[in-house]
Amino acid sequence: MKVVPEFSPEHVAENSSPEDSIFYDFLNSKEPYESLFKENPWMIPPNLKKPLEWGENYWNTTVARKHPYWKDFELPVPTKDIHVLRSDLKEWGFGLIEEAMSKTQTEAFITRILEQAEGEEIAGIKAMSPTGQYIHTLINKGEIFGKCIEQHPDAVQAGPLIEQLLNETLGPGWICHSFLSNGADPGKYPQGMHMDQGPLVPWITEQAPALVNTMYIPQDINEENGGTLVIPGSHKIMSEAGSGGKIGKLPPTINLEAEAGTIMIFDGRLLHGTGVNKTDKRRFVATMSNVKAWMRTQENWSLSVAPDVIENASPKLLHRMGMQAIVYGATIEGFGMGASGKVGDVWGNMKPFRTAYDEGKYERVRELSPKSSKEDLSKDYTVGRASKNAYESTKKEKKS
């Protein structure tokens, strides 16, 4: 085949210097983090190859009521009032839901976390980070965690309130990005301050977040045991700088202070990180991130979730795990194109595909033509079966 000179790799490379690249300046701006660290050197993460140093740095702080800068501000305090929580989330980037889990729910939550942490350590599969032990994919590690993803009142008594706030910030149909437990072990390092919406940078959504977290707090947290570090109102600073914008001087960090059973809901643009645990006991929280339905999730639910969890999951839980297709996301072999993305929509139900895969019966559509064998043309293709089942379910619904 004759090679067209303009299409050759060599020609393309010769005519593709960085300055020729589309949007090069914007995409390679390294903002907002470059200006953030330049203007606020105290925000630079610690050197993990050296013992942790204490000085004018972001992890050397305290809780708001003791902080010389923040003590006179009316920062969020635990509350059950949805109006106050709306205001706190918009003004400060976070709100604290008081008694979001009952004492019984909190005890069940932390007991399961601690048991799982010990079990994974004994099994030699402990997931460690510079801050401490992490427990990933909580959905497979206790029924309580699936109920948390659903915001079911049996596990989270504030579930209906949380759902409303997430509907208002992300829009109905939001899905779970990931659900994991973050450990702050004694003597470990602080986490670098970051935005959980960071993968979008240099784009910064200016009016509303694209990611919102719910952080489950099953143990009392404070400045001593590595209470989460936050810069109140930093979500506004980041969004006001705009996409590709520069950050100036930042206010100081504080450690979060909250009692066991509290849930922190916070904006994906809020600067935060795990604090330093100065006690002799490990401290766990668990973070459930939530995103808009079209976004790719951190947890690859379609592969990681155990078959029995899938089999027993409610339509709502399946939806939260991204197994409910919508026209612009999670379709399989075209199935789901045109789906509403709503809970229980049979035209976007991904479960039949996952079930067929688990049973070793997933039949994908491959090359076909009028000359294909009779066997290939008459196979029980999974996408065909799923479509047929959806059609039959729709017919039954119309009749009833």
C-alpha cells in the first residue's frame, strides 16, 4: 500500500512540536497546584524518605475552636438541620451531620472495619499508604456497606437527608465513585492536601461540584488522632480561580473535630487530607465519593463486586454501583442506548451481562455476515437475550 507522506509517523512527529499542540498552554499549565505551592510553601507535602518534620506546615495545626485564625469564625458544627447543612456546604465546602449514624449503627460500622483491617493484615493483603492502612472495595466486606451506598436508614439513619443533599448538588441519578476506609496509623505521615475532584484539573467547575463526598466517622476524631485536615472555604478559592487559574495565599488548615456517628458531607473542590495521628491507637474513617452519572468511577464495580453481592443487590444498589446504563454511559454492546438511567429501568439493566459473565455464558457478538455459519447466526447472544427480557418486562408493565 502506498504511504501518503503527510500521514507517515515521521511527518506527523516532525510537525507536532509542543508549541503546535492544541490547547498546550492550558492543558500543561500545572494549575492550580503550581501556584498553590509557590504562594503557599507550607502546603508542600512531607518528604516520605525522611522523618516527619514539624514547623510551619499544613499538618501542624489544631481544631477550629483552638486555632488563632479560625476560632472566631462561625464554621460548621454538627447539626441535623438540612437548611444549615445546605448553607454550610455552600459557604464552607463541608457540613457535619450530627448523629447521622445511631450508636448501634456506628458500633456495627467500626467493628466491621476493625475486624476487616485485622483480617487483611493476617492474610498478608493489607493495603498500606503513607498515612496508614486502607480497606478498599467495602461493598464486598459487609452488608452494612451496601446499605450505606444506598443510604438505607437501617445503616444510616440520616440517609434520606443525605440523598436529598446529593440530589441537589450532583443531580438525581448520581452514582457512587468509590467507598473505602482511610486509616491514620500512629507515627505515619499526613496525606498531601488535595481536591478529590482533582482529576478534572486544569478544569475547575465554577458553579457547582462534579463530585461530593460523604465521610463516615465511626470514631471520635480531633487534632490528636489525625482528624481530617481541611481549609474551610477553599472550594470557593479554587472555583473562583477558574479553569487553569492561579491560586494566591491560602488560609491555614484545621483538623476536623467530630464525634463518632457524624457524617461529613463535602464538596469535591475542598482542599483536604488525612492528618497526623499522634496517639498510640489507629483511627479509621470511610469515604464514599459520589459523582455525576456519566463520569468514570474510581472503583471498577462491574468487575470488582462479588457475584453474590450482585445477585442480591436491590435495583437501587445496582444503580449506585453504575450498573444501570444511561445513553451516555455504561452501555454494553449498545444495550442501554436510549436508557433513562433511572433506578429499575429494564432497558439499562447491566445485571444480565454480569450474571452471564460469572456463569461463563457471556456470548459476545463478533464478526457476522450473510456467509456466517448457521451456528454463529443462531447463537444465544447475551445482548439479544437482555433486549428480549427488557421487551418482555415492558410488555408486562403496560398490561398491568
